[in-house]
Amino acid sequence: MFPRLNMFRIGWRGVKLSRKVTNAAAFAQTQRRYSTDEQDRSLFGLLFDIDGVLVRGRTPIPAAKQCFRDLVDGDGKYKVPVVFVTNAGNSLRQTKAEQLSHLLEVEVSPDQVVLSHSPLRVFTQFHDLCVLVSGQGPVVEVAHNVGFKNVVTIDMLREAFPLQDMVDHHRRPKDIIPPSKDLPPIDAVILFGEPIRWETNLQLIVDVLLTNGRPGNTVTSLHYPHIPVLACNMDLLWMAEAKSPRFGHGMFLVCLESIYKKITGCELKYEALIGKPSVVTYNYAELLIRQQAENLGWTRPVERLYAIGDNPMADIYGANLYNRYLKAMHRSRAQVQAQGGSASQVTGDLACEASDDAKCSGQVMVGGSFEHRLPEGCGSILVCTGVYNRDQQDLPSDPEQAVTEQRIFHGHRDFRFDPSLTQPSFIVHDVRDAVELVFQLEGRPLQ
């Protein structure tokens, strides 16, 4: 599957990699001679995180530009399928693609971008409902873009019920109390990303949950289970230009969960958790990888994926969880075929259960122009230019003995913690090292 380095260290441009090659045959296979013939070369795709891997805030990481110059040919065509998978979500794919094109000085298509909310496109059962959306930026446009037709924002809710938001004394209604406005009952809550006024968003979202979607009503009894909540981006922390990580949307979710449980005594339940490390996000990214492969003229399925990120609890955990999911799918298909059935009979629920993912609804199992065959696996590569800092957070050789972030689990509450899932296949210094390593392992020329 993927060459692994663990008990000895291999030098790579002065960077130490921490995994061992446990399958000598698989490793030897990657040392094939270079070939331009598709039938003779390995077919793989790359999944790039953005913040902490390609940029820090609005500043490009120096290695990123050179890396992408090498990833395209003289005509600007990518040598392998490339998809950007980020937990950022307060923008449109088109906007993010334009930003990346400018920063990396290569053309990036919106079809190469997976934002934290992108997989909501497949949650069609919610698209006709009235949904409350929380986040910042063009949230209404984002909601419409992924398929929601009837959208209510926190600002619309606050305007309709001005007495509901009372924390900021300067924003309280003065003198004459304006009448409440009618809004349709809210059927579901969509959390796109961290909002600007946390206290307002927390208060009004809890109001909606406690009143079964009718925040103008008095709370007389507990409605539980509450209306569906779908949350995008579970990152507790993320790396911008500051010297240390900043609070992410995962921190907002911690606050919301704590408040709801403190008031009701019940756990806040999610209909779906979307964004890394959720399997549904990687399923969606794999769909785009397939489409990119077809655009490159490939006639055979992509065999392997490599996910490059800076956050052990999002990028590495997610890639390893998806790798486990892929293995479960292949095992399930093999069992069905051994019993005389068809691989298409394997359901997403079966493999989802085997992958230990907490929320797998909305799985993407869409075929391409060739018969859909899932990749063999997904390798995880951790870079040291973002959340992870080798000097502060040395990953142990034995994943059962220690955990990153000083044995504190920074993943989401609903994801079972497994120390092995935070262990990357490889650790390198930056994204350029990561890409050069992948091409070396695959026996392909990069330049």
C-alpha cells in the first residue's frame, strides 16, 4: 500500500521522516523506472490543505510557489490530479480558487476546491427546508450555492426578534420596543463556520433549538430530540499569522454543546459533521480527484491518494480515517464478490460502520466515466509550517504511549479518539518536501 517509515529514519533533503517501510515488496514496486505511458506509470492524486500548508493567513509559504511550478507542465496543465481540501468555509469556491491562483501563480479551478461546506451539496433532503445559517461572509450566497433554497440568517432572526439579543447593551432596543416580525418555522440549523459575534449566535441558535424552530415562542417544555443541526469545520484551532494557533469553529461548537447541555441536561446532537476529519469530506474530494483524472485524459482509476496537512487532529486524523474506510470498503467488496455478489451491492453504511466515523450521512459514491473503483488507500503527510511544530509537539514512535497536543484530544467530541489515527505516514518540513517525497515514492519525475 503505502511505504511506511517507523523504526529507522530516512533523510530527505535534510528532513527526517518518521515511518518504517513495512512492506518491502510494495516499496520496491515504487522504484519502477520513469515512464510517460499511462499503462506503465502509477496513478495517484494529491489532496492539499491550505492554511498552514500553502499559506499562513494571507501570506504564501515560500515553498508553495516552487512546489506548484513543478506540479504543472509548460502549458500549465497539472501532472497529476490535485484537489485543495480546506476547513475554511466563509467564502465561495470561486473566490477561494481565485485567491489560490493568485497566491500560487498557477490556474486553480473551483472544481479543484473542497471547502468545509462543499459536501452539503449531497444532503439534498435538507435543501427544500427552511434553515438557519450561522457563520460570516456571504452566508446566504454560500447556502444557495450548495443547494439550500429557504435561508434565514442570524441577522434576520435578530431583526425579527430584537429582544432576543441582550448581551451587548449598546445594541438593545431603545425606548419604543419594535414589534416582532413573522418568520417561517426553522426546520434545521446549518453551522458554516465561526461567526463574528459569538454571544449573539450562541443565544439565538439555542433559542431556536429550545423552541423547536420557533424562537418567538415561550419555552414551555423541552423539545428533544431537537431539530437537525449540521455543522461544518470542526477545527478547534487553526494557524494564521499569529505566533500561536487561533480559535476555530470547533471551539464555537464546544461552546454551543456546553451551553445546550447546561440548560437542558441533554447532549446536543448533530445530523452531520462535515469537513475534515469526516469521511464524507474525503469521499467528496475523491469524487473531484476522479473528475480531475478524467480531465487529464486518464482512462484508469486513481490508485492512491496522498493528503498533505499541518493539523494532526484534522488533516492527519481525517486522512488516516479515510484510509481505514477505503480498506473497509475493499474488504466488504471482496467478501460480497466471494459470495457471488456484485461490488455495487456494498453499501456506504457498511463501510462507514467499519471506519468508526461518527457521522457518515451524505456519503458520495458517484461513479465516473469508467467503472468506479475506489483508491487502494490514502497516505497522510504532516508538514511543520502550521499548527504542528516539531520542536513543541514531537510525535512518539509508539502511538499507544502518547498523543499529540500533550495527551489532550483536540478532535471533536463525537469522534472516538484513536491515537494511531493522529500518526502521519510521513513528517516533512514543508509542502515542497511532501510533493517531492510522493513523486519519489511513486517512481515519477517531478521536474
